[in-house]
Amino acid sequence: MKLETIEIEDSGPVRTVWFNRPERRNAITQKMMAELTETFHSIAQNENIRVLVLRGRGGNFCAGGDLGHMRDLPKESSSDPTARAYRRMGEALEALNELPQAVVAAVEGACVGGGLGMACASDFVLCMANAKLGMPEARAGFIPSQILPTVVRRIGEGEARRLAVIAKVISGYEAHRIGIAHELTETSSDFEASLNNTLSNLAWAEPTAVAEIKRIIRLTGQAPMSEVLDDAASALSRLLRSDEAAEGIAAFQEKRPPRWATSKR
């Protein structure tokens, strides 16, 4: 697929996906949803990529669905193409959530609707204090349909109800307080420094271990706890027999970086 709404930038094992509709604050179209879904599936199959960074061009992360495109969607029919069109946003979020790689959302400016959903599906969210996050859809007479489960999973039912029903857009400070953002910065220079520091820390995390951690976290709440614990014990036993664990333990004992931490960005 020829990419028209996003850009891909690689730096060693780190792939940055830039939302690239700055003139529309990177608002989501059907084309963007398709490009993101295909890109996430491609990343999942690429063992050379260890970290995905999501960012927006022009000082905004993503301003949710493009209202102009939403207004022009087909009218409801027996097959309801409109519903099918919006289900694709859920498919993109599922693909993002299920990535075995670490995912970092670098949030500046607007991060609402689908943008908030992608942030909530990420493993680590770095946020500017003056960013604007929320689910304002109810003010325009519709709902944040596909992102609600992802937001509930991230911040719980109570906070999700507050944000979606009141439809208030909150600051980065508030997003940090309620658990959407993990780290907050007030200047662009601190933002870039914090992102670089996060990527340096992620270089120490062994890729297979990261993938297993994410898989077990997703399994929690979906399966009985006894099954989750049995699965986790088996995964640990399997990993402890691997060459990577032998290298990691040796590196810890010898007070040196493991070999996977030496990859250059």
C-alpha cells in the first residue's frame, strides 16, 4: 500500500510512525485507518523492529476522526457500510494492542477520539503538559464507539464514564493524574530528551521477554487466574532455558549491558 496519510522513519530497531495530515491536525480518515492497520500488522511480523513510536507531524498527535470525512460517509442501508467503516478503527486498535514490540506514544497537542484510543493502546505514553486529550464526541452528537473498550482497559470504567459522558477535553496534567500518560514534560526540549531516554531504557529489554510480558498482560482478565498463572509459569520456564536469558543473567552478574542493548538507534 502506498502511504499517503502516515510516514515511516526507521532508526536501528526503532520504527517511528508519523501521523501526517498536519493541515487537519492529523485527523483520521478511512485511508489512514487502512494504512495504520496494514502497518501494524507488518510491524508485528518484523523481528528487526523492537520499538514502535507513534507521533504526529505539525505539533499535534491526532485529533480523532476527520469530521468532513465522517459527514460524507454513506447513509445507513441494510448492510450498513457506515458501521463497517467505523469497525476498521477497532481493527487498527486491536492490531496495535496485540503488537509484540514495545509501543511508545509521544503525545503533543491534540490527542482526542481515535488519537486517545491509540495512546491508551500503547505501553508507554509521554505527554506534553499542554496537550489536550479526551473524548468530545458526545458534544457533536455521536459516540467514541471503537475506542471506548481501550480507554476503559487503560483508566477504568469510572474515569472513562467521566471523560466520555461529560465530553470534557483535559490537559496533559490531568491525563497524567488519571493514568493515561506515564510521564509529563513542559518544554519541547524536555519532551525530546525524555523520549530519547525512554528509548535508551527500552534497548535493555529483551524482545522475546517483552512480547511474553505483553501477551500475559492481555490474557489477564480474559482467562481464569489459574490458567494465566500456569501460562506465565510455563513461559518463564521456557525463557530461562533460552540463550537470551543466559546472556541476560551473565550480563547482570558481570555488570555490563546485554548484547541486545548495544544496538544503535
